[in-house]
Amino acid sequence: VQLQAFGGGSVQAGGSLRLSCAASRRTSSNNGMGWFRQAPGKEREFVAGISWNGSSRQYKDSVKGRFTISRDNAKNMVYLQMNSLKSEDTAVYYCAAARTASVSQQKALYQYWGQGTEVTVSS
């Protein structure tokens, strides 16, 4: 599975962005999917995850109520709607496909990774 994330950019604090992740083939519809981010000098961290059918979703505490993960298996797409953005959301965002169908917050359980898209939030 090849993943390509796009939709990043520069936005002022309080603004919104929608990240998209395109998967190369239908296999991704059987996988849990996740969004991770990595800020300069920091470890890559879990942001949001969704199970294969969208029935289960998990979020990093600091983004709950502001970010929403969704997927469209017919289009092999995963999305991350980010609202009320804060400067601390600045990072490179990666989409990833899990080894399992369920949602997971553990990086080690993700098998395929996209190239990342950069999000910069200015205060």
C-alpha cells in the first residue's frame, strides 16, 4: 500500500485545514488508519485513528473536539479535518495504515506510511 498525504499549509491560529490521504489500492479499506505528526526535535506522535469501517475512532487528548478523522473506503481516502488550530499543532503530518483492522495509537502497529504534509500554524 502506498500512501500520499496532502492538504497541509500555513494558517493562522484559529483557522482550519483538511488533510487528505490517498491510498494506492483497496487493501487500505481492510486496515485501521491513523494520522501522526512530528514537530521539529520531537518524536512522532499519534494524533487520530480510525478502524477499517469507521466505527471506532481515537484521538490524542489535545486534539479532541477540534480534529475529526474520517474515511471513504470507496475512494481509498482518509481525511483529517482540523479546526481551531493552535501553534502547537505545527508539525509534519503523516498518514499510516495499520497492520490490523482495528484502531490503534501505537506506531509499531502501523505498517505503511505516507511521505508527510507540513502544517504551520502562526499565532
